[in-house]
Amino acid sequence: MFSLIGLLVLILLRNNDHAMEYFLSCVGIGISAAVVDCSIRQNCIQKDNIRIQLFDKRYNVYKSLIDTMTILQRDDWDRHILLNENDMNKQMVVIEEELYKSVYLSECLFDEDVFNKLVEINSAFCKVADSYKNMLVTNLSNLTTSEVKQKFTSILRTYILSDSPTALQEYNEALKRELPAIYDTLTGFSKDAESYMNFVYKSGILADMKKYIRVDQLDS
């Protein structure tokens, strides 16, 4: 724009000794304005990129927390113990590690109250993970004989195939009666998992974190 103005000045003042100076001044001003405009645009782009990166990092912490809750809402731990699924064991380890890492890298992503809650939740989940490992080791050692494994399979199959509304109660009673050691470890882990879930909900951390991962709150 300033270049066009300079050209117009040059044409109109072509007989003036200072016409070229006016033209060059306008061109210079135009270049300076273009540089400033480019700098402003680049700065806006950088700010947007920082907001997006901040959102991604906060969302990853939120996802790590949700993953712990998702895996604990399974209702087939007994079947898992029977089949000894290595994938589930690896998944539990990965979730525990991801939560720990994301929590302690999040101190600069959230306010102090949210960070402290996350630290407490991480400690609580570590206890659940230890309870899971104890359940796994104990029950696998109890299922070493074919007789015990067959008995467990029979009780479990009866429960799975039953259409009775009291099937779960009957299953628990049969497991407690026939295989008390396995029943105790399963029950203990279920209580630890439920305690963790209640702790997370009561802490209000989910609502706190959602405030940080809303699109209209990326500047917070």
C-alpha cells in the first residue's frame, strides 16, 4: 500500500528533485509495516501453539486419571485370574506408571490445590496396584493344582451360564464356601478398588481438571 502511494507521489512529483526520496521513504515505510504485521501474526501463531500444547499436556493428565478408573470398573477379575491374561497385567503396570509420571510432571500445569489432589490420588492408586499384585500372586499360587482350578472353573461356569437374578450372590457364596482363600483376595481387591473410586469422586478432582481442559479456558 505504501509502495503504491510512493509510486503515485513519484508520478505526481516527477519533476520535483525530491520525488525519488519521497518514493523510497514510502517504500521503506511499507516494508517496515509489513515486517511488523508479519511479526504480530507470527506471535499470535506461537501463542496459539502454546495454548494447544498446554491443552494436550493437561488432557494427558486427565486421561491418565480416567484410565485408572476405567480399568477398576471391570467386573471380571475372577475370570482374569483364572485365565492369567498377561496383557491385563501389563496394562495395570502401564496405567500405574503413566499416572505417576503425568502427576509429577503436572505441577506447572495446574494450581497447587489440583496438583496436591493429584499427588494424593496417585498414592491411593499405588495402594490399589499393590493390592492387585497381591491378589494375582495369591490366587495364582492357590490355583496351582488341577483340582482347585477345576473347582474354580466349575463355580465360575455355573455363574456365567445362570439366568437367575440371584446368580451373583450364589456365586459369591459358593466361592466363599469352596475356595475361601481366593474369595478373600478377590473381595479384598474389590474393596480397595471401590475405596479408590470413592476417594477420587469425593476429591472433586474431575470437576477441577475439566475447568482446565475447556477450550474457552486455554489461557488459564
